Amino acid sequence: MRKIAFFDFDGTITTKDTLFEVIKHHKGVLKFYTGMLLNAPYLIGFKIKLTTNQYAKEKILGYFFKGMELSRFQKACDDFATGYLPSIVRPGATAEIQKLKDSGFGIVIVSASAENWISAWADKIGVQLIASRLEIADERVTGKLKGNNCNGGEKVARIKSVYDISQYDEIYAYGDTKGDKPMLALAAKSFYKPFRK
């Protein structure tokens, strides 16, 4: 039997939004809160549905990281992924991933966060990763996403671009927001906010 499980990352596996946490890691808490205050109109615009999630995210990414050398950015992301990130992973998620791996499931993280600050952690625990990608130009971060934000229906599109799900006998999915619901609908068994105890 072929078995696969898709996990959302922020909020499902982690206790915090890793975009915000990685900004703090890169820039420090003071610069984080100052930047968030200056970019509040974009965040509010998204919350009240005047702008898209991608537009608001790119404004935040651009403010903090535009022009940063990719090598320096990636090193800091790897440090975050191997140093701080494990401290905000939910124990229940860790246990579930291990249980599924022991049962023969392939594990895939499907995240709206950028692959840059998840990949080192995913590699370490031996799972696959599908995530938003940052646009890079002249070896520098532009602040834009390459393609669509990996959220909502885009999660399903990205999954189907990599996996022929008709070939799997068992499909599980785990999520915690409405942006995960299209992915949850793919699965024979879906779990909503399963590790919040």
C-alpha cells in the first residue's frame, strides 16, 4: 500500500507563525516591532480583505529582506531552522509524524512560509517539503514571491504538480486554518487543529 500524509506547517506543526519568528531572528525584536508598526496598513488591509495575503506578505518580506544577499539570508535561515525552530514544534506533531513514518507513510510539509527557513529542519527529520518560494535576482532577495503564495487552492495545485494522488491508497492531511481546507479535502482522513492540547 502507498500512503502519504500532508501537513500544514505554521500553527499546525508549530506554535507560532514562523515568518514573524524568522524576522525576529534575522533583525531582532525591536526592528521587528518597528517594522510591523510601519507595515500595519498592509496587515490590516489583508485582515479586512482589501488586499490579498500575497500582497501583504510581499510588503513585509520586502521591508525586512529586500536586497539582502541570498547567501547571508540562507545562512541565517538555516541557523533559525536548526537552532530555534525545534523549540516551537508541537510535541504532538512530532509524535504523529514519527508514528506515520513508522507505518510507512511518506510525509510532506505543505507551507505558505518560504522554503528557505523550513528546509534544513525538514531535511533533518527526513520529510519532503512544498512551500512558497522567494524570488531571487542577482543573488539577492527581492522581497517578492516566485509564483503564487502556497496557500488555499495553491496548496492543492502544488501537491498535484509533484504527486499523482490517485496512486495512493491512504491520504491523510493536517491543517489549522481555512487556507488548509482545500488540502484537507484531498484526504480520506483529515485532521483540523489536531495537536492543540
